[in-house]
Amino acid sequence: MNDVTGESVSPEPRRRKVRRRLSDEEIAAQRRKRRRVQIGCGVGALVVVGFIGWLGYEGLQAKSNLEKAQDFATQAKDALLAGDTDRARVVAGDADRYAQDAQSSVDSVPWRIAGAVPFLGSPFDSTRQMTTIVSGLTEQVLLPAVDAGSAVSPDQLILDGARINLAALRDAAPVLETTSAAISDLDEQAQNVDSTWLGLIDDARVDLQDQVSELSGLLNNTSLAAQVAPAMLGAEGPRSYFVGFQTNAEARGTGGLLGAFAIVRTDQGRAQIDDLASNREISMNKTPIDLGPDFELTYGHSRPTTDFRNSNVSPHFPYAAEIWRSLWHQESAEYVDGVIATDPVALSYVLGAVGPVTMPDGEKITAENVVEITGATAYARFGDDQIARKEYLQTIAKLVVQKLTGGVQNPKSLLQALGKAVSEGRLSLWSAQANEQEIIEKTRLANVVSDTEAPYASIVVNNLGGNKLDYYLDREIQYTASCENDARTSEVTVRLTNNLPVGTYTDYVASMFENPVDAPRGTNLADVALIATRGATLTKVTIDEKPAFSYIGRERGHPIYSVQTPIPQGETVELVFSMTEPATPGEPEVPVQPLIRNAKVTIDVPECAPN
């Protein structure tokens, strides 16, 4: 090797590492350190194993206690409905005890730590949420509800076969109001419980949601009934009601054409039928009433406030109720206190609960045959003799009402039947008292067009042919949308099928009162209206993929787009409404018009994120 001067330089010798010998003390210290690490790892492993074991034990205990609490809660609800207040009190106490035991497990710090672990901890977190709900259910709802037992139990609510226990409803009103508010809050919490990857826990989540939702419906409806039913049933003096029987073989907005009516009077919880007549008893030379500019714009051309045949073209039941009240006043000089509407399908549910009625000639009208008889068979049997047919249908209605007001052997079944009719929009109620109507409108009984800002699509069919072909009408409704900037692009697709079988029918059933489209016999002619989301704009409408003309109106702040179309016998017509909607939040609503056959509904409307 050369240095910078070019002279040769010898390399330095490589240094060798010399390992120092450790002292005995240092060796002992290192050994002690290794032992501490080993012991620490062992203790850590034991802690982890112990933690997992504790979670497993507490998990089994919490699961067992939660299941027992839910089971006793169900027993308490059933005992209340059966009128067994003593048993309800005992099992509600058992439910509360097991719920508190489960709560103590899931409220611990280790359980919360486990629940916070992403994904893997979701069963613990969901179980904690469910336990909190069950604990609230027993403490805030079931135990207080026992005190209102007679108002919740159908057997104690309906006395002497037909008289409503008004005193029980009034006395229970404060408790019912408190418990209904609590169950509504718990129901919302239950619907928001997070799903989890563990099937056992997820199944329990769904069961709890169903249980709380059912009890919420029961207590909320009973609470609302306690607020309005006493006065409406004559606790403060006699009341009178116009009851409209709708023939939904000929479609109208609230269900069907007003076919017959009765005046029912209530006093001190009892109801009795007074007048019962067909629509022939209502003349059409009446003075109109004012239901506002939107109503006049949309429906005024059909003279709905003076012609009973078009009195319920709007699906907003309070409009029909006010019109019927006005028509009856002009016929009788009486102002009724309220209006009720029902249909043959609802009558079938009622007959299923109270049993059949027998016609004067011995014919049995049952839950199984009443819809077919009133919607189809009667037209074939009486041909064009409308007077005889309407008298026959009046007799059926009268016998059913008499059976209801004369005595009910199974009140629970009857209330379940009425509840089913209400849920399908087949039983409607309106009160002329503003404070009562305000409460009714919180329930499904009101059958109002909602003033919601949320996505909305209500398809309403009105028969234009004056025939009875809607008995055979099938409906499919699809409401789909996608988010685009600050708006939704949406489509409402409606498929209407005329399933009239091949056969011989009277003109009254299968022909048209007027035939503007020169369609063959058996063709249905329908006005199909879409009540759309507030602020929606129609971009186009097609019928079987061909552009169609639409009429424009308004209903309680919603735009209405309606088209008219024939529906040939045995065929399906497809209508598509394409729109731009505001991207407003909220659960989409698709109310279903109560015709003979229930509609098939599909909804795919996403929640649009704000920009």
C-alpha cells in the first residue's frame, strides 16, 4: 500500500476482540432476569386464558339470563292479554330479575373492552345492547303495564259481550301514556341494534326486534284508544257515526265505491245500528263543500263533493269522511260525529273471529266466501237487478253489524281481526272533533296521505269504466332510485294485470259505462295516479314503453301524475314514471291502496349522502 507520497506503508495488525469473563454475580443477575421474563410471559398467558375463560363464563350466564328474561317478558305480555293480571305481575317480576342479572354481566369493564374489539367483539357489543333493552322493557314497560291490565286485556276490555269497559280505559290512560312512550323509545333502540357475525346472537337480535315491535304496537294503540275511545263511544253523551261499506271491485282512492252505508250510534260504551241503506238513498243534487284549491284542481272535474260515486277518489280518507258527512247532513239534517269505512276483506277477517251469519233463506255467509259473494257472485246471481243485489248486500252488512253489537264470544280474536284490517288500510276512522282527529292521525286508522318530506310513492287506481273488474286486478309496484349529486333519479314501475277469467258476465260487471277507447268487453279502464315525493319532477311516463300523457295535480303538498289506460282481459299493462326527486332523508314510504287483492311491492331507494 502506498501513501500520498508514493512510499510503501505497512498495514496495521488486526485487533482481536477480547471477551471479558463475567463474574459470578453478573451471571446470577442475568439468570434472574431470564426467569422474570419467563414468569411474566407465563403470568400474561394465564391472564389472557383467564380473561377468555371469564368472558366465556359470563357470556353463557348473560345469554342464559337474557333468554330467561325474554321468555318471562313474553309470558307477562300473554298473561296481560289473557286478563290474568296476577300471573302477569309474577312473571314480569321474574323477567325483571333475570334482566338485571344479565345487565350486571354486560356492564362490566372487561365485557365492554371485549365489545370494543373491531369485528370480533361485535357479539359482545350486540348482547350488551340487547340486554339494556330487555332490562328497560321489564322495568319501564311490563311492570307498570300490569297496573293497566284490564285496559290491555281484550276479555276485560269488552264487557257483557259487546260493551266497552270505558272506566278501565280512562283509569289506565296515564300509565298507558308513560309505558307507550317508553316502549317506543325501546323499539327504536331495538331496531338499531348492530348485526353480528355470530348467527346465534343475530337470531336473538331479530327475535328481540319482533318482540319489542309487537308490544310497542299493542301499547301505543291501547294508549291512543284510552285517549279518544271513551268520548267517541259515548262516555260523555251519545255519538253517531256514518259507516261506509266500500265495494273495492270498483276501485276508488280509499279502496272502493261507496256501496252501502249505516248510521251507528254509541252510548256509554255500547253501539247499535240505526239506519242501513244502499247508495241509492243518496241523491246527487247536493251543495258542494270546499276542501281547498289543491283538491279542486286535482279532483274537481269529477264533482266529488256532490256525487257519491266519486266521493272518495282521493286516497286521503279525511276528505271522503267530510264529504260523506256533508252528503248525509243534506239528506237527513243530521251532522254525525264521525265517519268509519270498511270493505268486504275486512268483513272476512271479522267473520273469522265472530263466526258466520245466516241469511233469511238459510245461506251461510262465512269468512271464506264473503269476499267472493259480495265482489263477484252477487253480480252474476242478480244480473242487472241492482235493487235486489243491493238489498242482498245490505242484509249481509246488517247481519254482521248486528253480530258485532249483539255479543262477542272471543274478544281477543276480534281485536286481532280488526288490527289486521287496520294494518291493510281496510278500516278507517275520522272524527269531527279536531282534538280527537289529531290523535287518530297518529295511527294507521286515519289513512291519511302523509305530509312527509321523505321519499314517497303512492299508486292510486280509480276505475273509469263503471264496471266491477277490479275484483280481478293484480298489482305490482316497484320504487327504485339512485343518488346523483343533490337529487335522486327515480322510477316507479306499475304492472296491472286483468285476470278476469274467460266466461259469461253481465254488462254491469264486464262492460263500460262509457267506452272512450272503444275497447272490447272485459277490458278494464283505469286512472292510475302516482302521488310522488314532495318536490319531485316528472321527466317522462310510458305505458308499455310508449310515451304517455299525464295529468298533473297536487295532494297535500305532493305532486300527482296520473295517466289513463285500458287493461285488456288476460293482459298486463306496464306503466313507468321517471322522475327527479330531492335527495331528502328518511325511510321511503309506499302506501298500498286496499283493493281486493294485495299488491306486490318492491322498494330499492338508497339514503343519499349530503354533499
